[in-house]
Amino acid sequence: MTPATLAKYEVALRLATAYRDAFNAGDAAGILSLLHPDCLFDEAEPASGKIYTRKEDIQAYLVASFKAAPGAYLSVEEAYSLGWHCVMRWCLKRDDEKDLRGVYLFTIRDGLIFSKHTYIKTD
């Protein structure tokens, strides 16, 4: 494996970890700083998933989400990368509701998160 290949893996994992850290801090601005200007932000809201492509819309979504579930904590159960892609399996712990489990699929471009797709495990 070449150093360039290893660098791709490292960048993808570092960005996914930084996303988790900003999420756990309720830091919408921190998450936005990790996103590519042309980011595709695919959320799997229970019953109505939405795809956001404008940072203003992503910010509004994040602010509303953090307000609706203060203290929500994203615990990473497993993460791995392959080139400019990262898979993160997580458990979202919330005070007022049962835990959610899911997966994020990240794609990296130009050193930023180009896309984030969310899949949630259902009962």
C-alpha cells in the first residue's frame, strides 16, 4: 500500500471522527466547516428522509435537530475507510427516546465531506 493510499484512508477517518465530535458538541458551524461547498447531505429522518444540497438548509436542519434533542450523543461502534469513502456504524443516544442505530456513508472530495448518506436500523 502506498503512502498516498494510506493518506486517503486517514483523511476520510479523520473527517468522519471530526463530524462525530462536532455533532456531540451540538456544533452546527463545526459540521458545516467539514462540508464541501457542493455537499449532498442525505438524512434519514424517521418516515421522511430528505436530501439537502445547500449549506443554509443543512445549517437550519442541524440547528433544529440539536434543539429538538439536546444532549444527543453519537457513539461510534465501528468505522473504516476505503480510499475517499468512510463507513461509520453508530448508536445515537437520546434522553427522551429510545436509542437509534444506523450507518453513515461519507464520500470525501478536496479534503472535505462531499456527501453523507444516513441509514437507520428499524425494528
